[in-house]
Amino acid sequence: MKNISFTLFFIVQILVLSAQETKKDKNNLKNNFIVNFINPGVEFELVLSNKTLVSFGTGIGYSGSYTELTAIPANGFVYEISPFLDIQYKFIYNRKKRLLKGKSLTYNSGNFVSFRSITRGKSIESNYLRTDKIDFAIGPTWGFQRSYNKSRLLIDIGPQYYFDTNGNKGFFPFMVQINFGLNL
């Protein structure tokens, strides 16, 4: 766990240093701190260039089960509440078009393609049993994020490959993320 923490700290420091070299103007992306409500947590968007950023999110969230990572399945509605770490590299591609149409670019509004990595920790509450206390999911996504004053809406969708530390793995074709929050 210490190695993972050190590695994440080192990566963040490199990203911060590279982000400081980014040319800033009113149309460029900006570092942003968000408080999310649907899966309660916090998120920080770190600008890497005028079209790319990395978002780091953490909190307590709802999720379902992955068949290959489920030791004892539940009947009916399946749920789990657990801590998560969500890291997403985003390429925002339509900001010039939005600007020409007179649409807002505030708080990094735009459409994006991304590579997303999610880690779920030990369950707080669940109606099924996982094969391991920690699991991971990675995959590409397409989505959009819009800001209206301080309010923020993010929706993205994409396939994901998931696995745990015991070697169990699988594929899910449509991961969906919906988040509503406040830009700070």
C-alpha cells in the first residue's frame, strides 16, 4: 500500500509540474475542484495541456457486481457501497466549436474521450460477497461535462475490463458514469 501511495504521489508531482507550463488564457482548460453528490466524493481536474487533463476522484459510491468477481451472488437488486478511487485522462475535443456557437467553456465544459481507471475498496455495505476486498476496472470512455454557473453535470460511457488481486477478471461492455456536483 505504501508503494502505491508513493507512486501516486510521484505521478501527481510530475503532472503538477507539467501543468504549470501550460499557456493560460480565458479559453483554455483550468484546474478545477469539484464536490460530487451522486456518488459522494471530491474530484480534482489537473490541466496537462490546452486539450487534456487528468481527473482524480475519491469518495464513497454505489456499484453493482461483476460476475467473475462475485463469490456469493445476491438475488434481486444487487448493490454495494464502498470507497473508490477514480483516475481519468481526458482529451476534450470540441471547445473551439462550443466557443464559435457562443456556448460556455467555464469549468472545462466540453465533450471528451478518455481512459478511465477505477479502484473499489473494501465493502461498507453489500448484499453479495466479492472474491477480493479490492478490485480494479479500466477502459476507454466517451462523455461530456457541462457547467451551469457552479453546477456541474458529467456523463460518460464505455467498455471496461475488470480484475482483482486474486487473478479473477472479466469484461463489461457498457460502464456508465453519471455525476452531478458543484465546481469550487
